[in-house]
Amino acid sequence: MNDTEFHQLVDEQLQNIEQAIDDSGADIDYEVSGNVMTLEFEDRSQIIINRQEPMHEIWLASKSGGFHFKLIDGVWSCSKTQVELMTMVKAECEKHAGEAIDWV
């Protein structure tokens, strides 16, 4: 994958995250600035998601630590846990929000 393809694929993932948050009705504020998406919660805690172009990875930082996601067979998978990106984002959002979040 070249850099252009990488950016397009990451943009799609960030849009999927935005849509999931919007559809859920959860009290999560988000902002995208440059290569970084910041999710902020009622208690002011944050999840940071950013693209790492040199490595063609998506990185996520939260209360639980840092995670790196690489595109493998069309799925963004965590290098530590093999958990899919959207699954991890939802789980981390629930930890930060302190409640279950209903998103598809």
C-alpha cells in the first residue's frame, strides 16, 4: 500500500468512528486535527487516535495504554491483542464513559 492509499483507508476508519459515536448518542466529543482524532469524555479523559504514516499504522492511546493497528487482510488489527480497531475503540470508549455504549 502506498501513502495515498493508507491515508484514504485511515480517513475511512476515522469517519466510521465519528459515525458510530453520532449514531450511539453517547456523550463523547470528538475532534480531528491533522493526523490526530481526539475523543473527549464527560470526566475530561481522552482517547487519542492518530495515523503513523511511516509505519502505515493507526495508533490508539487511552487509559488502558497504547495500541498499534496494522491493516491485515483488510482488517485493522492490534499488534498486541489482534482485536479489531472498531471493537477496541468501542471498548475503550465504554471504559472512559463508565457505561455501556450502544453502537453497531
